[in-house]
Amino acid sequence: MATMTMIQALRSAMDVMLGRDANVVIYGQDVGYFGGVFRCTEGLQAKYGRSRVFDAPISEGGIVGSAIGMAAYGLRPVVEVQFADYFYPASDQIVSEAARLRHRSAGDFTAPITIRMPCGGGIFGGQTHSQSPEALFTHVCGIRTVMPSTPYDAKGLLIASIECDDPVIFLEPKRLYNGPFDGHHERPTVPWSQHPASEVPEGHYTVPLESAAIVRPGSDLTVLAYGTMVFVSEAAAKESGVDAEIIDLRSIWPLDLPAIVASVKKTGRCVVVHEATRTSGFGAELVALVQEHCFYHLEAPIERVTGWDTPYPHAQEWSYFPSPARIAAAFQRAMEA
């Protein structure tokens, strides 16, 4: 089995689907000849031609709008918004058109489009290249929101997203493109080749949408996380000595509620971790769901560890980024309550 980075796994997923399904097309800013700003589509245009993999003008609304039209006529477009921070000009197309097409046509039309977006911080991208806007999408009925944390999941989830008849927002934590990251920015980078989840089958496989994964079994408390925060939470558990059960949501919405409920009922405590802004972040929804479904099993108040309610800073990035120390402190509060 091949060892892949997340970039290579995403490229492999698109390669597999371009080869399997003639209706799959891939386009966006610089994704064709250049291979994408992060090289996720490198070599695909040369292999499949400019009618299957091509560049688009700098117009996110045009990219997503044309994808919806293609999808309505039977294609399966995979489009890239170069950074998640730039999706806002396409908001009307995503919310008013893609998300509503199946409902407004009484099922006569669907919008099987996948919108890939690199997201999150940890790369000194500043306020316009570091946002985590997942909560904005989970609020919209009719679209799915996915965020992998490993190469294995990235390929399986992307293939499942492309094959899905619903529009999918596919968020890619760019700090994880080349290796897992535990939040200790002062330490040397760890490559994916040293992590077991970098073993990725070369052919077709899927990771089911709406399926969470228990990445670390434990009995003291449950951690609900996704993306980069999965690895930071693992570091916090190791450094604090708390026997945390860490659940990687993978599919943020719709999510695997039974897995969450089963874990919290077992441990009696819950900590929610995400990189996005705290107020109205997706963690608030997770807290509400745990409160609704697990109230009589909770031994302590639910804790949240998030980014701050500010634009993502450049000079003070590591004060914003949820650290293992901040997460470990939340673990201790939950255990001592």
C-alpha cells in the first residue's frame, strides 16, 4: 500500500474519479496547467486533457454557478475555491441555487458538485488566508460539509463526495497537507510517512459520509474535534495524562450523532474543540446536541476550546490557534467539576 501525503491522496481521488466517470470535470483557479496553488491537481490536465481539467477566471461566483448548470445537465464538477476565505462571492450560488435545486425541482434535478476549499491556519496566512468557515455551511439546508484529517480519509471522503448526488463543501485543512500537526509550532515538522493513516490504497474506495471515527479510545472524557484539532487534541491528552476518547467527526454535517452520543454517555464528560471563531461556531451546535441527548449522563459542564472572536491574526497566530495547553486546561476543568 502506498504512503501518501494528504495532497497526494486528494490528487489520487480525483485521478480515480476522472478515470472511472467521464462526467467528472475538475476546474478552478490555476488547477489546470499549474496544478493548483498547493499542487493537488498536478499532472491531471496532462493526463486527461483540457476539456476535463481546466483553469477558470478569478470569479468564485462564476466557478460555482457554472458548476451548478453542469451538474443539472448530468456532469459531476469538482471545483476548487483557492482558499476558503474566498468563497463569499459564491455565497448566493451555493446557498440559493446549489443547496435548493433538489427541493425546488421536486427531485427532478440535483446538484452533484464538490467544492474543494483549503481552510484553517497555522501557515502564517493572516486574516484572509486562514479562516475556518464551516459553520456558515452547516447552517444551510441542502448541502453537506466534510473535513478530513488524514490522507486515508481525505481520499475516501473525496471519492464519496464526488459520487454523492448532493452538493458537498469539502474543506481541506492546509496545515495537514504535508504532515500531521500537534500544535507545537516550535518543533520540527513531522511527515505523513511516519503516520499509519498515510497508507492509502491506490484504487477506488470510499469513507462513508456521515461517519465519525474514534481515533483515540478513552474513558475519562469525550473530545469532539475535526481537521487539525484532532491531532492537537491527541497531544493534549498525552501531555495532560487524561484518558480522553477523541472522535474525529470527518463529516461535519450531516454528522454521526449516534457515535457522539454513545461516547459521551460512556465517559460522562465532553470537550469540544475547533479552530474557528467561538461565537456561533459549529462547537455551539455540538454542545447543544450533547446537552439534548446526553443531559442525564453528564458529570460536568461541557467545555469549548476554539479560536477567538477576532480576525485571524498574522503576528499573533499562535495566540489564536487552539494549543495543546489550552485544550489540556479544558480537560482539567472538566475532570475537576
